[in-house]
Amino acid sequence: MTEPKRILVTSALPYANGPIHLGHLAGAYLPADVFCRYHRMLGSDLVYICGSDEHGAAIVKQSIAEGVDPQSIVDKYHALAMKDFAAFGMSFDHYGRTSSEAHRKTASEFFRTMAQKGAFTTKTEQLPYDPKVELFLADRFVMGTCPICGNESAYGDQCEKCGTALSPRELIDPRSTMSDAELVWKETTHFYLPMGEHQARLEAWIAEKTDWKVNVLGQIKSWFTLGLGERAMTRDLPWGVPIPEDVAAAAGVNAEGKVLYVWFDAPIGYVSSTREWAEQLGDPERWKTYWQREDTRLIHYIGKDNIVFHTLSFPLMLMLHGDYVLPENVPANEFLNLEGQKLSTSRGWAVWLGEALEAFPADYLRYSLLRTLPETRDADFTWADFSAHVNNELADNFGNFANRTIQFATKYLGGTVPELVDPSDADRAALEEMATFPARIGALIDQHRMRDAVQELMALGRLGNKYFNDGEPWATRSKDPQRCNNTVHVSLQICGALSVLAEPFIPFTAAKLRAILGVEGVRPSTPGGQGELGWADAARPLLTSGSALGTPEILVSKVDEAAIEAQLELLRTRSAAAAASTAEAPYAPVRDTITYDDFAKLDFRVGHVTSAERVKKSKKLIRCEVDLGFETRQILAGVAEHFTPEDLLGKRVIVVANLAPRKMVGLESQGMLLMAEDRGGALHMLTADSEPGSTVS
Ligand SMILES: [Zn+2]
């Protein structure tokens, strides 16, 4: 087990322009919360920092669209995030916000120090400008095609599909998202961070990070291969941290209308939030212990869309500023899909945390999400899996074991912990195995393998259930009362261990179980608590013979079919509403006119999809076998982000039958399936009720 050591943990600051959804939780929040709760129980000196990211072009854009000021948008979502996170059991030591005065001060100072150390260059250049709304088209105000992956909806600062950081100049066919005006290029001056000059230093630093996750190192490597270049650290925007006037003046730049780039200011939010925490403790200098003492372990939990900022640009900022520790690890998760489709708030394809918490206890969501975390690759959350996780594992294994043991002791043994006398080999073996679990679960948490860690917790539940079954206390009760007592004693001790070890994962249920068992004095997994029993103490029996048990109650109730159907219905209704309200989205322009003869060359046929499977090496492709009546074709359809193979299977689809075969990822595609794409970007399959091979014209 890890030695207690000073640890600073951060979760990516959620962007305050919408509610928290399950995708957020599976990325940067739930894994970090498990890690922090575990370490607090271990006795580590730990601070867990988060807050709202409240600047940037997207919030300005939304404020213009809604006709309100940016502050009222961020106020609303900051309050909502705090409320939802609290109900979900997030155990932040402090949750700050980047529109606070304290943050503005910290971010300005940081920028000034870097400028004084010569970290920036300035550059006067032509940038896209929308004359209709009179704004420079920073970041999300401009959209175009990503030069790396071809995504047609890449933003001026980043392509969300492939994660590449971009500048508007790099976009192919840039367009304004603020109006239908043709964008013009207008002169302006900005501060740049020449990251390319420091690439060797960053590469040397990353080379030491052999224990980082493969998905993270893979992304970093591809950026090194592309070359880091330079990134503008300021923007022309009416909302954000103003650039310090003295710094601007010294560089001969007019500061008016210029703010720090949101990706410069947001990570400094971790620092300012820690400062606020220290101030509220009445020990204002204490933040420095965590940020500036070399023996701090700094860990950033993030989603994969933030890897470049946390592994390259923010560490470089910390290096160039000096005085700060660098991250020890950045355990980024991949994306969580929802019911086989990519999660999308604009398409209404998301589960809002607040709504989910109205339907289910937080621990059910925590448990199922932990089982589904996209730790090494994208993962799919479905309500059917949720139901199975809660009913078959949390209720049938964990809940059932605790319940049957406590019920038995209450019903037959006077509601007290019976004495263990002359234990059998089986009793001893069960206790010995129980003793291995704190270290086993802890090691997995320390490796950021929360999926495996929570399964290990369930393994202890299975151990308990098997031991109880094998002991048959219902049979030994009359034949051999002491053997019965021993079985119940050991089972209750396993319940005791579970009540401690479940705490990081399902804290509400764990607390309930401890209350029934009378396990007291456990060090809280939340900030600031005291207790003489720590994580490692769960290795030994925690219940005293003869002590009274509390009133038994059901720890985990099963989720019924109707509750699941209600969630699916909500998802369907919301995505349909979102599709109907994409009216502002532009229609795709009509292509060049063709003659009838051109059209007549196309041969459309009805095909029956007889098999469908995901192509392993591709995120987009589904390999289908399509029966055209006269022959069967292999067709690779680029629809995996929209449909599951099951959606396609058995459908009668429209196929372009005379398209020249094409090779993709080593497989030949012998045709194409027709799809309709609506303005919101959702795909709809074209089907026909005719026999395979029918012509379509
Ligand atoms: Zn891209």
C-alpha cells in the first residue's frame, strides 16, 4: 500500500454553460472522487480541487444567442453543478470558479510573471472577423474542416473529434458561427507561447512518465510528431480575465478588448481554487505547500479531450513560470457513449445528472458508472446494463450478503454479534482472505483502475456469500449452535470490511451499512474528518462479540423495468425535440446540377442486412453482409458512432450497388448504404419493404 504522502488532486473544471451529465462523471470526476476518498481513509494528506470554468468564446456565444450577459449564464450553471455534484457525493475540498476576483488576480499574476521571464512573443496578424456582429471570431465563433481528421465541425481552437488543438488559420473553409456574414480577415496583435521552442524539454519530461496510461502517451506522441508550434495565449473577446495593462504596454500592445485565452486561464483555476481553500481555512499561505513543495504528487483527472492542455501546455506554463510542481500523472479517460451512440448535448443525447438523481440513488449511478468507466477505450453506458449492474451485482451480491447475514443474526441470535469460539479451517481461511482485500483494492485504485477496483470489492461480497452458503447456518443452528455462531460471526466481520472498503465507491450505502453494524470511528472519506480506524484496518475484524446490531434495512432495492423504460423514453423525447429545434442549423447546400443520364448511371437496390459487426480497428465502421438477392456483398458503413450492429441487423436498406469497390482498414467495401443526415447531424437509415434485389429509382 502507498505510503501516506502529500497529494493534490484536480478534476477538470467543468465548463459552466450546461448541466453535468454522465459523460462528465465517467471522465474526470467519479474516478478522482474514488481516488481521493480512498486516500483520505488511508490517512494521506490530500486536497481535492475543482471549480467552474466560466470564460471563453462558447459562453460569450451562448450569451449573445440567449440575449443575456455571460455572468448570468455562469452563475446559473455554477450553482447547478455544485448542487448536482454534492448530491452525487463528490468530495471536493474546494469548488471555486474562474469568474471570481481571486482567480482574476491569480491568473493575471501568473501571466505577468511568465511575460517578465520572456515566455511570450507577440505577433500582429490577420484574424477572422465577423463585420455583422463586430467581433473577432475567436475559437468557437469560427468553424471549419479539421485539417487532421476531416471533421467538418471543428472549432477555431480545437477539433473535438480528434482532440487536436487548432488555430483559425488551420481550418479548411472557415465560416462564422455568429451570423451569415462572410468572414473577413482583420489585423490584431496577440501574445503567443512558442511551444515548439520547448518541445525537447517537454519530450524529456514526458519520457520519464513510463507509468502513464497508454491512451494518454499515445496522444502526446502524435502531437510531438506533428510538432508543437506556437499558440496564442490571448484573445479579442468581451469576457474573460483582462490582460494586465502593464504587461501589454511593455510589449507595445493595446490591451483594450483583450483577455487571456480560456485554456491559459482555466488550469490556473486549480491554483486559485486552492488559494481560496487555504484562505477559508484561515491559513492563506497553505496552498503553496501543495503547489510549490517538490514532494507533492499532483494528479490531474481529465477526459481525453483535455489531454493536450494538461500534459503539454499547462505543464509548460508551470515550467516557464517556475516555482511550481509538475503533474505526476494525468490519468485521462476516454469517452462514454450512451445507448450505442456518441453522447451529444446538442442532439439531446445525454443523461443529465440532476434528472438521473431524481430517479435513482446516487450510489446506483456511481456503481454502474464505475463498472462502465472508459478507462482504456470508449465505453457504452446503457440503461439495460445499469439495471443489470444494480440488480445482479449491487443488490444480489453486496446487498443480499449484508442483508441475509444481519437478518439471520437478528432473527435467531438476538441481534448481537455472536462469539467466535474454536474457529474451523474454513472460518480462518475466510478471515485470512478478507484481510487481503484492503491492499488488493487499494493497489488498483492507485493504478487508476477503478473498474477493476470496484469488481474486487464485489469479489469480497462473493467470498462472503459463498462462505455463508457453505456454512449453512440455517442447518447448523440446531445441530451445532457454536458452528452456526462462528459462521455468523465471520460473515458479520466480512460485512464490516465491506462497509469500510465500499466507502470510496458507494459512500451512502457504506455509511448505512456501518450504522446497522455499529462500526464506528472510521476515518471519513470526505474532507476534514477524524477517526481512529483507517482503510488498512478493514483487514481485521472490526465488530466486537456481544455488541448489538441495529435494525436491519434493505441496503439496495432492485431497479424495476418501468423506471428503466422511463429513462429511455426521456432520452427519445429529448433527442426528438433537439432534432426538431435544429432549425437554425444551415441546410447542406445543393450540389451541382447533373443530367438525367448522370443519375441513370446509379444503380440503387434493396438489400437485406444478414450480419453486422463493429470493425475492430475503426471507431466509425460497421462491417455488414448485405443480401441483394442475386448475391451477398460485404459493405463497410461509416455509421458506428450513430448505430449499433444490432440496429442494422435484419434491416432492408438501400444500397448503391454499382459503386466501385473500395478498401478501408484492409477490408473491401462492395457498395454503400444510403443514410439521411439531418441538420443536427443525426443519421437515419433509409429502408424499404421490398424483396432484396429490387431496383430503386
Ligand atoms: Zn480533427
